[in-house]
Amino acid sequence: MDKILLIDDDVELVEMLKEYIDLEGFSASTAHDGEAGLQVLQADTYDLVVLDVMMPKLNGIDTLRRIRQNSNMPVIMLTAKGDDADRIVGLEMGADDYVPKPCTPRELVARIRAILRRAKPQASHAKTITLNELTLMPEQRRVEWAGEPLVLTSTEFNLLEVLVERAGNVVSKQMLSELALGRPMAKFDRNIDVHMSSVRQKLTAAAGGKQLIQTVYRLGYQYLK
Amino acid sequence: MGRLYWKFFLFFFFAQLTAVLVVSLAIGVVNDKRERERRLIDSAPGAKTMVLAAAGTLQISGITSLKSLLDIWLTEPLPQLYAVNEEGVDLLNRDLPKGINKESLAALTIDTDNRAIQQIHADDGHDYWLFVEPRNKRPAPTYFNGVRIQQNFKYLFPAMPLIVGIFVSLIFAAMLAWYFSKPIKQLRLAFESAASGNLDARVGTVMQGRRDELADLGSAFDVMVSRVSQLIQSQTHLMHQVSHELRSPLARLQIAIGLIKQQSTQADAAHQVNEKISTSLNRIETESVRMDHLVGELLTLSRLESGVTALQKERVDLNELLQELVEDANFEGMTNNVKVEYAPIANVFVEAQADLLQRAIDNIIRNAVKYTSANTTVMLTTIVNQISKSVVLTVKDSGSGVTENELESIFKPFYRASTNEAAHGYGLGLAIAKQIIESHAGVVRAVNVPNSGLQVTIILPMIE
């Protein structure tokens, strides 16, 4: 059973959500602020964290940053509706996806499922892919550049995998969203752009300045062979 | 310059000019008289005293005494006093000063103050004219060979003072007028700025250093605008807070609904009751989603209005933005067989925050799709205006239009048009669209198109 950690300062909401998520076949734990959440994470292993952005003491963004210092586990942010700034920053900090609050619990669970599914190595993509210095190992969900490991979040890995599998071809943002995030692209969604920017940065840094991912205007992204 | 300036200027200019002229004239006349006198005889108080003394001596003691007196005076450091008879001969047989002769003496006696020259009938039977010689011995040009020349108008009409007067008046009048009209103009500009929505307009700094009633007026203005600005800000802030606060209960509500639904699908007793509950639950969920949507819109609007978050503008290809919207709108219009037609135009760029601008235009297009009659087409056109460097976007529908006097009101939040039978008003869609467009330095307007419906026009500045 997958273990989910919910970090949100709205106590009543979090308790209800825990109940819901448990009934959906997960095992949910709760924490009511950033500090407590980090402590819980240290004490036990979790498969996914649902993190509210607006919290007192340590806010969502800072909590995320601290999590990312030690782990690339999947993180879904709960953002305030209409607050694009927080959303973008969260994604830049390494969150895998975001869900606006309020949302129906059904939506949240669907997201959790989608992200979890893609965070696990999938039997269908078992083969390692090697392209020049890049080595992508889907079953271990690891990437290496010239033998050095490349640290990517779950979603970032998915995106890179999709591109590399179709290297030399342009992949549309829609497809990237569906395959890597498990949902269609929403209107005005900068999600994919932010994730791709992060992937590109990390890859370029590891490759010593070489640009390997190309943005094709209006069409999508492409991994250069 | 302004009319007030010219009024001030001309008034003071002419006032000063008149004053200068009048005074010059008066002085001129007086001086002229004195000048004339002084040229031939001395008319200073000292001279008058001497003439008085001489006249007194002649009248009381006779001609011999006068002669003695004159002799004594000749030894004193005094100007010479002449006693000239009707033949033009001096008592002491001195040469007469230039310009003095029988005729001029006669004229002088009439013209002059009779203390400067006196005509006395002496005891020797002669008439004597008593006067003191002029200090500057140059003759007056008004007398030439004893003949009085016509008064030269040049000396009656003071040219020099006039020119100086005009010049000085001009300067001072201009300065005075400027001193008053400038702060008034500043105030006017500030008022206009505030009236057009800029509540940051202040006059205080501009009027710095000035201490008078106009400066007080400026201060009062600043206080007023500041207060109004605060009031509006606190209202916007309140709206923002309310929307924000509403979100938490809404979030909890949705989870509670989700829980019931979850549990009710798992229970199996009383199948019919479950159905009823299920329907109601769906209803509740729909309504809470609606509320949630509304709260989101309110937040967006209040955020835009308060200008809290600065726009992150970038170069946006308008065509690309519109293509996406048109595709989506066509999809949505399928239920009523409504199409959206758009003639693409290339190389049109605007400086905008892409997602906001897209949302604004999307709201307007969706509005058109919603209100156009079934089986009709919504037309989207773009025109480039090279002269004003702007792009004009029109969205035209084939609906029932809007009453003329409501064309502006539809952009107000939650406006409900009178022709609108549908339960929903325009909500916040158009209000948000207007706010976004205006914060991109654009303009949005609605007009009715005869035989068609409503046409919404958006004008945005273009960039290269």
C-alpha cells in the first residue's frame, strides 16, 4: 500500500482528506506545518507528499526546498486558485505537479495515482537507452551522463524518458503532459514549460554546456540526437 | 499659457503701463516747466528769496537802495541778481544773460511763478524786472532770438519713460502672471490625472517651497486624493480577503461531499434512497464547484484591480494566442452548432502577460459563443493600424445584442443585462477581461451591429 503524507495547516480539511484517501486504498499520514512534516519524513519512508503552499512557520515553498535537498520523491503541491506565482515557483523548486485548492478529493486522488504510477519503474519500458554520453535506465529510474548520475525528480525523469525514447522527433506538450504527468494540459498551463526548463538546466550543466533539448516553436520539445 | 495667464498679464501690464505713463506725463509737465524756467532764470528757492529781498528793497527804499544792495551782493559769493528796465538795460549795466531781452522778460513774467521774477515799478519812473541768473548758462532751445518756438511735443510726451515703462511692465506683468497661473495649471493637471483614475497624483512635491493659499489648496488636494485612494484600496483588499477566506470552507465542503459519495457508493441498502441521495449530492457538488469558480474569479479581479502583482510582460505572438482560443471555442460551440471563424494575421506582436491576455480574450470569445444564436458563426477579425501602431481585434456574434445604454455596463462585475433571459448574467468574465486589457494599455468596447448582434472591439498597442 502506498504511503501518502499530507502536510496542510487546515486541520479539519486534512483529517477529512486522510479519511478519504485511506478509503481509496492508500495509507495516509498527516502533519500540520512544514517543520512537523519534515520530521515525519525523516522518521519514515513515504511514496508521495501532498504539500499545501500557504502555511505558517515554514511555508510550502521552503518546505519543498528542504525536502528536495535530500530526496526526489514525488511531491504534489496544493496551491491557491489563481495564484500563478506560487505555482511556478513551486514547480521550479521541484514539485512534480500541482492541484488547485479547493478541488474535489476525487481529482486529488486521480493526480496522486497518476504521479505514483509514473514514479514507479514500468515493466513495459525495461530497456536501457544509450545515446552518446546519456544512459537512461527506466527500470531503475536512473539517468547518467558520462557515467555521472543525473539527479532528477520523478516527473523530470518521465519527461526526459519520453523525449529520449523519441529522440530526433518533436514531442508535443500535450503528449508530454499526458505521458509524464498523466493528465491533459490545462489551459494557460506553464507546467510543462517549467519542468522542461529545469530538465534542460540540469542536463546542460552535466553535459558541460551542451544544449541537448530544443524547443520547437508552437510544436513542442525535441531531444537532439 | 492659458487664459488666466493672459488675463493676469494684460491687466497688470496695462495697469503698470498706465501708471508709468501718467506719472511720467505729470513729472514731464512739471519738469518741463521748471526746465524752461531754469534755462533763463534761476527759480530755485534760494533765487526766489533773493528776488523777494530785492523787490522788497526796491519797493520800500527805492532804486538807489537797490543799487547799493546789488553792489554789496556782487561782493558776496551769490549768484547775480539782475534788475532790468523796460529798455532792456541792467541797473548795473551788466551784460544780460543769454536769451534775456525785453520780449523774453515779458513772456517770462507771464509764464513763471512770480517769485522767481518780479516786475516792480520803481521810484525813478521805470519798471524793473528782478530775477536771478540761471545756474547753467545755456539758453533754452524753446527761445530762439526771443521768439518762442512752438512747444516741441517731444518733451510733453515722454518717449524715454514710455519705452522703459513698456519694457519693465512687460517683465513684471509676465512674472506676476506666471507666478499665479503656474500653480493653478499644476493643480488642474493633478485633478485631471486623479479624475482619470491615477490616484497617485500629488501636487505637494511640485509646489514645494511655495507658502500661500495656493499651496494650501495643493495640500488639501493631496490629502483628498490620498484618502480616496486609501478607501478604494481597503475595499479592494476586503474583497480579496473575503474571497480568500471563502476558499477554506469551500475546500472542506468539497471533501465532505467526496466522503459521502465515497461511502454511499459502498453502501447498498435502499437502492432508491441512494439514488436520491446521489442526485442531491451531485447537485451539491456542482454548486460548490460553481461557488469555487466564482471565488476564484473574484480573487483574480480583486488582484488585478489592486495592482498588487505586477504584470510579467513578454513579446507575444497574437496570432498564436488566438489560434488556441479559437480551437477551444469551436469545440465548446459544437453543442449548439456554433462556429468560430478567424482569419489569421501574421507578424502581430504585443507586449503582454500571455496567460492573462489569453484569458481576457477567451472570456470575450466565450461570451460571444454563449450569446450567439444556435447555428450561427462568431467572427473574429484582426486589423493592424500602422499609424497608431495598434492592433484592433473584433469579436462579432449573431445574437440579440445589448440595449444601447447598457453597452458600457456589461463590463461591470455581475451585470445582468435587461434583454438577458438566461439565468446567468455576464458574471465576472467581461469585468476581468476589461481589467486585464486596460492594464495592458488597451481599450475594450462593445457596440451593436445592425442585423447581427454584439461586437466587442479590443485595441492593443503593437510592438515590433
